[in-house]
Amino acid sequence: MLNRMTGPYAPFYWALIFCNILVPQVLWSERVKANVPLLFCIALVVNVGMWLERFVIVITSLHRDFLPSAWGMYYPTWVDWAIYIGSIGLFLTLLFVFIRVLPMISIFEMRTVLPSPKSRPAPVPSVAPAGD
């Protein structure tokens, strides 16, 4: 834990502490919870913090091996960057396919946009008049 707080990847650790612990504390305010654009920004910051948490877990475990002679800094290769960019591309492709196949607006919201149905004609009585 001390290595994460003071080691070579300490800025990432402190950034994840800021994003995942300090920024969500503003949600105690009712004014903040009523402001949708601010909530969106807070959600983005928390999402970045969650990504940083995974980054710190994986990279610090790659950085510190059990043998001190194997310790070194991690530098991503072109394969690492290609996998990262490819996963973003796959996510965006699946998102656009999902948007194309399923509607973005719920049926409940569309009910108010659609024109109201025309009134039905008065029902015809199904009973024949008695008289014979």
C-alpha cells in the first residue's frame, strides 16, 4: 500500500482517491443532486476514477515482481495501445448497433408525441328490436 501512495504510480493512486472518494462527497448537497449537467460531470469523473483503480491494480502488480531484480517501470507497447483502442472501437460499434436496432426513446415518452387516436363511432346495438 505504501508503494502505491509514494511509488512511481502515486499520481494515479491519488487521482483515483480524488475521483472515487472526494468528488462523490458533493452529492450530499441537494442543489448538486438537482443539477443534471453537474451530475453527468460527477458520473464521468467517477467513471475515470474506476478506470484508474483498475489501472493501479494491474500496473502496480506488473511493476513489482516477487524478485527485486525484476522491478522496473511499465511502458505500454504498440500491442497494448492497439488492444485499448480496439476495445474502445468495439464498444462504440456495439453501442451504435444497439441504438440502430432499439429505439432511443421509450414508448412511454412517445405516447405524448403521437397524435391522439380518432374518436370511435358510437357502437351499434346488437339486439334486434322486438316486434314480431
